[in-house]
Amino acid sequence: MSTGVIIAIVIVAAVVVAAVVLFLMRTRGAQGGHGLKRRFGPEYERTVARHKGDTRAAEAELAERVERHGSLKRRPLASEARARYEARWAAAQERFVDSPQEAVAEADRLIAELSTERGFPEDGHEDRLDALSVHHPHHVHGYRRLHRTVHAPADGTPGSRPGTEELRAAMVEARGLFEQLTGEDGHRAPRTEPERTGAAGEPRGTQPAWGLGRRHVKGS
């Protein structure tokens, strides 16, 4: 076999190998993006929006979160601790009637403490959010929204701080993550009584009767 033929064979083989590698890389990238979208759900869409539609940048961020926090081992929550957290949350809900800002601030502290006890990062709010987004992607935004309302800057002018309705909505949405973290295995805690419905037939949870009634909240 001549040298020219051997060189031609080597070149063809190299081209074939390169084509196969490129195909596998593209396939893996597509599967990775699909897997991230399925895993993160609404958090995937929010991350893409934050990157102004750049899915590659968003997926790189989400993949990095999984790499850092995917192997996090959640610690069990003792029944006594669960009861204590639930009592504190109930007290914060009751406080909302007279002091909405103080109530949401307490709820924000409560979720931070609870998540730490369950094994999530203690130092750094953003790092904690990233870890929570990996394990509770469908509920982490409620906590993010709650924290944002608590720490919203005020310039002293009317309307520079979140109003009562915004505080109410943030606390209602954050309750989803709270219930996940107080669950037996880090998922939603089972209810001890059947769901009751309101006048419109909607679940009681959609218009919670825990001190956030519109008629009695000061400042609404």
C-alpha cells in the first residue's frame, strides 16, 4: 500500500472521528438542556429571562448550580423542631394583621433558619437560594420574592416600600417552600385536616384565613 493511500485513509478516519465527536457533543448538549429544563421547571424560565433569552448562558448557570449543590444531603428535621417552626410561622401570620412588615421579616428569617437546619448553606443568601433552587425549584421563587420585599430599599417617599398587598402575596407564595422544608423528607408536609373550601369553592389555601384577611390588615 502506497504512502499516499495510507495518508488518505488516516485523513478520512480523522474526519469520521471528528464528525462522531461533534455529533455526540451536540446530542449531549441538547439532552442536557432538556434535562435542566425538566429539572428546574419555572426556575429554568426565570433564569433564561434573567439572561435575556440566552439559553446557553442560563443552562451553564443552572448546570453549575447542580454541580455545586446537587449532592447536598438534607438533614432530617426532628418532630419537636418541626412543631416549633410551624408555631413560629403561625405567629408570624397572626402578626401580619397589625404589622405586615415585621411579619414578612420574621418569615424571611424563619425560612433561612429552617433551610440551614435542613442542611442548606448557612452563609450567603444567594448561595442558599442556588442550593434551594436545585432541590426545590418549584417553590424557591416564593422565598426569593419574600426576601426581596423585606430588603427593598426605601428612599422615604410614599410607595418606595412594598405595599400591604405585595407583602401579603409574597408571604403566601413563600409558604410553599416553608411547607416543603418542614415535610418529613424535605417535601410538602401532609396536612392534618382535610382541605376546606371558601365561598367560591376554591381551596382555603388560595385565600388563607391566617390573619391576612383584607378587611382587618392595617395599611391596606
